[in-house]
Amino acid sequence: MDYTDAVGTTHQADPDARIVSLVPSITELLCDLGLAAQLVGRTGFCIHPAEVVRAIPKVGGTKDVNIDKIRKLAPTHLVVNIDENEKPTVELLAEFIPNIIVTHPLRPRDNLELARLMGGVFCREQAAAGWCAAFEAEYALLRAMPPGRPQTMLYCIWQDPWMTISRDTYIARMLEEIGWSVPDLGEVRYPRFEWSPELLAKVDGVLLSSEPYRFTEAHADALEKQIGKPVLLVDGEMMSWYGSRALQGLKYLRELARR
């Protein structure tokens, strides 16, 4: 059976795959599917599960990988993501890695397809099916919640310059699950913005993410006093990591809605 990735490339099942993952959230999923022994390389940002990935060699970051180090690891498969990894880097790696698996989840339920893809290609179908069942159960609990008041929230991922997310992102689709939306700031997926009365008039509140910028409660308190709108610090991993962490992310959404 063949399995199709996010760019339409088909992959055959390979029980003996040697895998390099350049996607932190998918590295965690691969470990949870029982594939840690076949992971021969990961990025320095692949930090979960900590006790498992510690033994897997680092090959750089998500965008600044060590090409020569990866070549020496002799992987048969490379797992990448459209948002997180640079296309020129992937093209260089494709010169000596025969199988490039491209991922691009855009909404919570895309995690089901992601798990089935990883489970299928790397012969962990049963583990993937179990994960999908757990996801469906958690998603059903989220959908069973009484609908809350629709709100427009500005989700901040960086400052100096200030940056946010567009509606065409996984995070925005996560927020949609609890009736929250983000302001339309154009077609750029991660636009810069300036604080202004016009922008603040469009939003009910602000969410400061704990990653990639390390916003803290101190940042949230200071910004709330500055702009006069509610500001919440949110766990960036729960909001943006697909794969294994998405299970916890759905529960986190329920808690966020209650706040």
C-alpha cells in the first residue's frame, strides 16, 4: 500500500527505515509510535519526549541543519514540514536521501491523517490507529462543550518586531474550535503589526504565546496595563504542536475556553 504526503508524493511502507526528523512535534509522534530506535537524527528543538530524544543525534535547527552530519547518518527517510523547514535545504538533502516526507497540517483534525501517514510509511499502523482513537475521543469532548461567546483574539508570537498569525494557520484553526478568531491582517501567514487604536478596536483581547518568543506573565501584565485589553499567556506547544501534543492541546483548548 502507498501513502501520500502533503505535496502528493507517494511512499511505500518501509519497516527498516532510517529516519531523520526536522519537525519537533513529529519527532515526538514518531517516538510515541514506537519508532525511536529508527530515528537517527533530529533537530535541537526536538525536545520531547526528553528521556528518549536525548540519545538521538542532533543535526542542527529546523532551518539551519548540518548537511554533512545528516549525510554521514545515512538516512533513508527525511520528515519535513512546509512551515518549519526551508525548501532550499530540503532540496539539498533530497540529493542523497531517497525519501522525503512532507507534512503540512492546517487544522486539528489533520492530525489523524498525519498519524496514519507516519504509521503507514513506518509500519506502525496499529499504534497509529490507537492514537487516532484517542484523538477522536478527546475531540468529541471538545465539540460537546457548550458554545462560548465568539471573540477576536490577537495571537502574538514575537516582539521587536511584534508578529502575529494569519487565519490560514494551524493555531488560528485551533482557536476556531472554541469560537475564537484572529483579526484579518492580510495574506502574510505571520504578519508584523504595530499597536494602534484601529487594531485594538478590532480585538477583544490578546494572547501571548510562550513560544517561539518566550513571553511570560510579566509581559502579559505589562501589556494589559498598556493597551487596556485582557491579555492571557498561553502555552505555545499546546496551541501549535501537532502530532502527539495535539491530544493535550485539545484538552488545553477546553481549559482556555473556560478562562
